[in-house]
Amino acid sequence: MTPFPGVDASAPESGPGFRSESVPGAVRESAPRAVGGAGSGSPGPPAGAGTGTGQVKTSLEILRSLDSGPRGLVEARAEERLARFGENVLPAWRPVPWPRRFVRSLRDPFTSVLLCLGLVSAVVSAWGTACVILALVAVSCLLRSAEEHRADRSTADLRDLVATTATVVRRASPDAVPLEREVPVADLVPGDVIRLGPGDLVPADVQVLRAGGLTVHQSALTGESAPVAKHPLDTPDPALAAAGPFAQPQLCFQGSSVTSGSGTAVIVATGGATRFAAAHDGRARQRGASAFDRSVQGISWTLIRFMLLTPPLVLMANAALRGRGLETLPFAVAVAVGLTPEMLPVIVTTALARGAARLARTSGVIVKRLPALHDLGAVDVLCLDKTGTLTEDRPVVAAAVDGADRPDPEVLRWAALSALWTLQLAELPAPDALDEAVLDAAEEGEGWGACAGYEGVAALPFDPVRRVATAVVRPPGRLGVHTLVTKGAVEAVLERCLLDGDERERLLALADRKAESGLRLLAVARADRPARPGAYTPADERGLTFVGLVALRDVPAPSAAEALGVLARRGVTVKVLTGDHPGTAARACADLGLGLRTGTGTGAGSGADPGAGSGAEPGTDAGVGSGADAGRTIAYGDVVTAELVDTLSDAELARVADRATVFARCTPEHKARIVSALRAAGHTTGFLGDGVNDLPALHAADVGICPRNAVDVAREAADVVLAEKDLTAIDRAVLAGRHSSGNIATYLRITLSSNLGNVIAMLTAGLMLPFLPMLPAQVLVQNLCFDAAQLAFAFDRPAASALRRPAVLRSRDFLRFITGFGLLNAAADLATFGVLALALHNAAGDGEAAFHAGWFTENLLTQALVMVLLRTGRSAAERRAGGPLRAAAAGLAVTGVLLPLTPVGPLLGMSALPPLYYLLLGSVLGLYAVGLTAARRRYERRHPAGDESGRGLRKADAGR
């Protein structure tokens, strides 16, 4: 690491993982740590501290211009700067004002069509129709805006629970000892000194002051996928003045993330002054259409086509058969409005917001993006890593052997020595799980022995490219000598050892045999070098002497086997994407009952365990890559290796991914490509990850899921944050998603089938009768009543059968449903013709007004009946409907019976009906209820609950 210029490098320093003691127990200390260094400077307003391409400033110059120092700002001055410069929040991420939200709701497809129909009615002076349509638009927009505002506030409150924080160095007073503490990213100010570690999001534009193997991803700003090395600028470099800001090694920018190494940096710009804010202007938040967006849009545009075709068809039919002209335009517009599920945005927002709030309250699961809750309910493939999910986060050491496969405690001692000093010197944010296991085993053994007196000199932390970590130590009693101790993936360590070809192959075969039994392996090597004052680099990891292998085994998570069984019964297929050895992954899955065929593969590949790195973020497979001997093996039963993935086209990978259970040796790019292939095959895919190497797959999945203790960059990218990394929590989240999706699907089925039936009946009656079957105002009032009752669907509780399978809104399935039940509804409406003709045959008064009243009453009664009988699930008819839905249906029925009898009835062109009508109508409704129940049961026999969600996908599984 590079010390601050002019600062005593021997001053006591600590970052995450720093320890002053040289005993293993010190690794577990976590008290506040003092930050050494000289110079403080008095805080003041930043001057000339930009990240532009002008004068390039060294570390000392930038600290002076910011009136800061290595010991950080004083708390009082930090508060002053926060008040002056504002919170470190991007302008595009600020809350949306309520008026803008209302205007934005007008862009909904259904609302836009309704608004156009209202304007058409106004143009032809059909003011009553226009007023009712505009009232519908206003009510829909108001309800949607209010629900979205409430949902955003709830979501913001939930997001605060997992708000990204940063490690900042501050002092209580100018003379106080500086301490590191976690503060919300929004509270950072220019001049703050922060720590960076693997997995951290860079919270603002910063200049690096110290670095140890620091690399960052800048793809959000530059589009480059490769990590970029960063280091401090201690002496002026005129050549950098002409380079772009992203090419300058001392600068890191908001929006990038740390992939490896660690560092200390000073903030030079925050909030809207950062390059990320200027370059993206809010576009960074945009993402592609989710599974929910695609399904709703498909249904919406299908209906909109019908709506747009309805008015001209009505006009042409009436002109051809009845000789009517533009006087039927208001009726045609009202019929088109009758097809519109204008409450859809309100129902969707309310159902999802209630589901998200309930999930957070009962399970601690936070949904950051509301449509992701529906996508969770639709997930039929869940991809996850093995470590920390199927197995415990920390493995246990099973054995330590030399090159001849003989037990050797010195191998464990050297591995523990490397782990200890890597943790102390590399500024890691948290100990790696493998390092913790090695240290635990060493403490439980015979003690540190001869290794106890070694002193740390330097450390080269693990990174996914090298797949090794190295500690440089000073052996006791040997002046002028430094010892390099390297551990990591077997192939990577053997490549750095002085071995002939035969010996290397023998050791690889030994590692193969152990890995096939389900063990994870670390190789250990060492070398003595002449002591030197200069920094050590990866180039020094050559000419090593092989020491031996440390074998570790995974401990299955207690709840994993049961949770896997529950997910399987719910129609969710689990696929494991891991960087581990194929044999290790296969053994863990077999122990948990995750079915794998034995297959006839040629083996499990090379023996190195890729999850073998110090410094990887917790819970991730740090060592990834194809290995040194790619091609030696391809598959291990149902385990597919990354070598095979590299040889497949996207179409071939989609077929392989649909069949395979475990993918081993996966790099981050492999994980993202596999997830994308599953989506391309028609699956709705969730991905559970918690590390930097999971970021591409989190973005590629329909739903990105991470635990609350995930690294910052993963937590920011995820759609759903779990209280803990537990499959049972995912099961609860899936159920909540299906609960909300079931309510939305029920609303669409009932509304669209009822609306379609009414429209068919009105069009038919309009061509048969010498007058309009219903006046435009009556159609719109009826629609308004039904819309008000439909709000109860957002508060309904779906039947258990609706929660058994993934819930996907598919246009073809919905069209089949609404066509069948819409025709049945139309038949009931047309049967009312006979009832009205019989009841009104000898009745006195205005027969046309009585006809309108009779059909108005029948329509609302049939719609109330449909709400009760067509609820989701086979058991809906066997038990009473839920409280809110039952009350809404009863209210709708009462309105249909009483409204024509009130003073409002004559205003709408309706009159009182004779008692005989109600008796005959009761018979029609009874027959309709019987037919509706029979049709529903027949439909459910042909399309069992959940079958429409993934029937085609499960046929492929059944044919395996």
C-alpha cells in the first residue's frame, strides 16, 4: 500500500481487518479503531476540487484545496458542509411531486384512450357522455396518483432500512482521535475521507489517497466491462493532464463499484455535482421491461385494439341495418368505454403496494420495485449460489495434507499464517469465509507453533483473476529474509510453483479425487526472498515451493432441504450457479436431495476449488474461471461446467440450461449468460446473490434478490432484499407475489369477461331493437358502479389453489377465458330480452325507459354474481367470498335494484319495473349461476390452477 505523502507510515492505522496483534484471536475484534496520520487542516469550502481534466492534483494538493486531511473532517464542519452543499443524492432520484404524478398517470394506455373518447363526445356535443367519461378519467387518475404516492412513500421507508452506507473517517473535535464509522451515503460531504473495500459502491466522486490492489468497475460511466486499477498520485504527472477523467488512475466516480483490493479516498464532489449525475440525468434508473410490464402491456394493447375498432363498427352496423347516423356516436363511444378496465392501474398499484408492505411487516423482506412483487409470484426458475444458501456461509476444515496425501499440520499453519496477515494488512471489509475456517481450525489444533513469531510485511489480496492471495512475512531470527505465503485455487497456485509437468499432473489428479468427493480445496505454497523496502506485486508470486492442500467441506444449511422441497411443490425449479468444483457442487446438492442424475461424464474436472480466495466478499465464490486445464471434462451428471457453456451458442445454452441443475466453475459473465438464456427460453427467472461477482446476473434476471448483509453494489442492484439469506424467506416472498398477482388476475378475468359479455349483448340488441338498448349515460353510470366495486379485488384473499403454481398473466390464456365466459354473460343478457318482453307486454307507461331500467338492473346483478362465482381457485364457490369482495358485490347488487327507483332513475332515463320482472329475473339469474358454475368447473378441469402459468415449460420437464 502507498502511504500518504508526508505522513509517518509507521503510525498506527487500521481499516476493516486491521489488527495490531499477531495472534489469531485479534481477527475477531470489532471495536472502533483509531486512524493515525498527520495533519488535519481546518475544514472550509472546497476550492478547485473538481474532477475535470484541468490541472491534475496530487494527494496533498487535493487535500489542501478541500481544506481536509488524512484524519478526516471534524463533525461540526461536516454538518456545516452538508447544510451548504446539500445531501449526496442524485437530483433524478428525488421524490416525484404529486401534480407531476397525476399528469404522468394520463399517459396510461387505457386512460389515454378514454380521454380521446371523451373529447370525441364533446366534439359532437354529447356533453353528458363527455362529462361522465372525463369523470371516469379524473377518478382513475386521482386514485392511481394517490396509491402510487402512498406506495412510493412506503417503498422509500422500506429502502431506508437497507440504505447504502459508507465508512467515513471523522473527529469529534480538532484534537480528538479520528474514528471510522458507518454513515448514510446521503450525509457525505466534500472533504470527507472514506474507506473503500470489495463490493462497495463508490458513493461520490473521489480521489484515491491510499490503495492496495484497488480495482473498480466503471461500466456505468464508460461501458467498459473490465475492472480498472486505481492508485494514488503522489507526485505530479504532466502526462495525465491531457487524459480524460476516466483514464486518470487517482480518480474514482460515483456509479462505479470496487471489485477487489481496498483504499482510502477523499470526496471531491457529491450529489448533482458528480459526473454520474451529469452523464446519466436519471437514465441510470431506467431498466428494461419486466415480466409484469410485458404481460400487462400485451393484454392492454389487445384490448385497446378492440376498443378502437368498436365505435366505427357500431356506426357502420347501425347505418347499414337501421339507417342511423352520427346520433349513435355517443352510444358507440359508451360501448367502447364499457370494454375498458380503467381501474387496472389502480388495482395493480394497490395490490402490489399492500403485498409489499405486508411482506416487509411479517417477513422482513423489502421490495424496492413494486412490479418485482408480481415477478416474484411468476418466478418458475430460481438461480442461486451454493455457499450461504444451500450450505452454511463458513465451511469447516476436513484435512490438511502434503503433496503425498499424508496429514501434515504444517500445511494448516502456513495457510493460517497467510490468512491472518492478509486480513490484517489488506483492509478487507470482512473476513473471507475460507480464511475464517482456516483460522478456526488452526486455533483448535496444536497452536501456531513455529509460525507464531512471524511478522507481517505486506499483503496481496485475492482477486478473481489471479485466484490467489499472498502474505509477505518476516520469519523470526532470520534477518534480511522475507517469506511469501500464497494460497488459493489449486491450478493457480501450481502455476506459480517450481514443478515439472508430471508432478503438476499428479497433484492435479490428487486434487481431482478429493474434489469429486465433495471437498473444497486450497493449495498452499511458499518461498523465501531477500528482504527489500519496495512494494510487492503479483509478479513476485513465482518460483514457489508447494506445501500442501487444505480440504474443507460445506455444512448443509439446516432449513435448505425442507425449503427446496417446498419450492419444488410450488413449481419453482432451483438451479445452482457456482464457482465451485463440479464435484463439490454435486455433493452438496445430493446431500440436500436436489435430484441429480448420475450421468456418464468423464469426471468432475480439475481439482482446484475456485472458492479459494482471501478477500472475496462473504458468501461468494471468489475464485472463478475456467481453470488451467479447460476441456479435460465437460459435464458431471446434471452438473454443467463453464467450459461447456463457452462452447454453446445462445440457443444451445437455453436448451442445456433448461435441463441442467448445477452449473460449476461459473464466472460472473457465465452466471449472467445462463440467466439470460433461461429468460429467452420463456422462464421467469429470479437470481439470489450477494457479492460483486453476482452483479451481472442480478441485472440479467427478471427479479434480482439479495440478503440485507450483501455488499453495497449488490444491494443497490437488487429488486428484493431479504432479511437473511434463507430459502424460506424466498418462499414467503414468492407466496406474497402470487397473492398480489392472483388478485390482479382475478380482477382482469372477471372484469374483461363481464365487459365483453355486456358489449356483445348491447351490440346485438342495438341491431335488433328500434331504439338503443341503453342510453350512453346509463352505460357509463353502470360502468362507474362496477369500477367502484372492483376496487375490492385489491383487498381480496385468493384461494389456496392460486398460490400453488407461478402466476403469469398470459394474453392468450386471458383471451380464451374472457371469450368463453363473455359469451355466457352475453347469453344471460340476451335472455333478459325475453323476460323484459314478457314482463312489459301489458305494462303501462314508457316501455323504453322500463327496458333501460330492466337491463341496467340485470347487468349490475350479473356482474355482482360474477364477482362472487369467478374468484380465483377451485374452492371459491365452496366457501363464501372474502369480506371486502362480498361487501362490494352486495353493494353493487343493491345499487342495481334500487337506483332505478330513486329520483336519479328518471334523470338517467329509467322508470320503475313491475314485480313480475323481478321474479322472472331471479329465474334467469339462477340459471346463469348454474351455467357459470358448470362452465367454471369445466374450465378448471381442462386448465388446472396454475397450469396456464407455465404449462409449456413443465411439458419440457416431463419429457426428460
